[in-house]
Amino acid sequence: MLATSSTLTVARTVDELRTAVRAARDAGLSVGFVPTMGALHEGHATLVRAAAAEHGAVVVSVFVNPKQFNDASDLENYPRTEAADFERAAAAGATIAFAPSCDEIYPTGFATVVSPGPIGEHLEGEHRPGHFDGMATVVARLLGLAQADVAYFGRKDAQQLAIIEQLARDLAIPTRIEGVETVREHDGLAMSSRNMRLGKTDRVRALALSRGLFAAQGLAALGERSARAIEAAVQVELDAAALPTDYASLVDAATFVPVDALDRECVLAVAAHVGPVRLIDNVRLTPATQPAPAAA
Ligand code: AMP
């Protein structure tokens, strides 16, 4: 185990992680946990700061999980910036970085698959076959390894967060799951590790996702309840930027099943391809108290 010059302890193995967490517990500290795939940005740092505000020990894991990539080139091109990740994590308040090899996470004989069921069927589940099984499997294992009091996940991956909340409930995982609001660039683009792969023109075109979501949010605030009308407000922006769309869909916030009307708490979620990069984003929508006036 490597103790860096700052207060960050880098654990490469399960044993090293357990030793570091035990030492924190022995020192009377509670433990927060932020699982990531690295290429850390301000969104991740916000999660780490949220954890550090509540816990004396904060574990940040950096592991690009091959099981959740359904596209080999996406896995191959996924950015890897480990040294900078450790610095950013430490600056945000992490005390332990867990950066394991693949063998450490999936040792010989590893066979269990955690499958989230119906909540993972639509949206990302439909467009990235196997993704949620891979994600849920690694998150279940990481939660078991870190033994944290609270684990922090971003609402940027809203369906992922809902799946993790369900798996923690269903599998009686004692770690509390906490959602953190999406962190955006000044112009609205949701921060993502994949953004660094956007060329200059595509970076501008990518704004269509957040612009569409914000337009739809405005429409909903005015009382629009038709899912088709709300989704069309997103689609029109994606079409204007000529972005191939996987979905722009209004779903129930609890089940992630598509709805016909904004008559409950919903998530408006979008996935689109911007050049070589696939981006996702979402906003939470609640019905306006006043329904839209009927068209004349
Ligand atoms: P990733 O490294 O992309 O797997 O993300 C690790 C964690 O950071 C997940 O819980 C994500 O939801 C969260 N995250 C990623 N981007 C953002 C963002 N822009 N705002 C808030 N959380 C984020």
C-alpha cells in the first residue's frame, strides 16, 4: 500500500483496501464511498466533497469496469488519467483511493451476476444490452468491499442510481445510498468523462441535449403534461444539431417505465450520439400545479 505525500492512501488490492478502511474505523471515523471509473472531473469532485462533509474517511474507487461496456471501442477509448485522478480526489477530500486491477475485482472463479430486473429494461437497458448487469454486479461487489456507511452516486446517471437504490434495498446492503445533483459546465452541458473526447464542433453540438431538456422543463413548468409534447421539445433540439438519438423519453421516476403524461414525479432522459461519443443527460420533472390551458 502506498501512502502518498498528501493524506491519500492508495490501495491496489482488496486486502489493502480492507486494511485502510479498518484503520479508519479503528480511529473512530465514519466512511463515505464514491465509486468511479476515473477521468475525474468536477462532477466526481462534488460527490467526494459531499462525502467528505459527512465522513472522516472517504474512499474513492477508480475502476473501469469491463463488464458494463457493451461496446468494445467505448471501453478501449475510455479516458484513463490515474495520477490526476488521485490528485483531484485528494483535493476534494478523499482519504483512500482504491484503484484495483481487473483480477482483484473479478478473481478466478467469480461467477455471480447481479441483474436489476424491470427497472433496468428501458432506456439504457434497451440500448446497452448487458450494461446494467455489469454495473450492478460491480457496484454490489464494491459496496461489499468498501463497507461504507454512505455511498454517493450522481443523478446524471438517474436510472443507474435508481437501480443501485433498489439493489441496496433488495440485497439488504447496509450502506446508505445518497444521490447528488448533476454538475454542469457553465453552458449547461452535463459533465462527463466522455466529454474530453468531443472535438470543438461536437462540443457545441452536444449542448443540444441540455438545451432540449431545459426547454422541456420550461414547457412542463407552464403546465404541459403530454409526454409526447415534452419529448418533442428535446427531439427538436437534437434534430437541429443533427444528433442521432437513442431516446428522448419521459419515464416514471421510480420504475423508469415510459409514461404518457406528466402526472407524477418523472425523469426526462436523453441519450444521443455526438460524433464518436454517446452522451446521456436527464432532468427530473414534476407536474405543474396549474394544468396547461386548453388550446383554443
Ligand atoms: P463514472 O465515473 O462516470 O462512472 O461516474 C462515477 C459517479 O460520478 C457516478 O455516480 C456518476 O453518476 C457520477 N457523476 C458523473 N458525472 C456527474 C455529473 N456531471 N454530476 C454529478 N455526478 C456525476
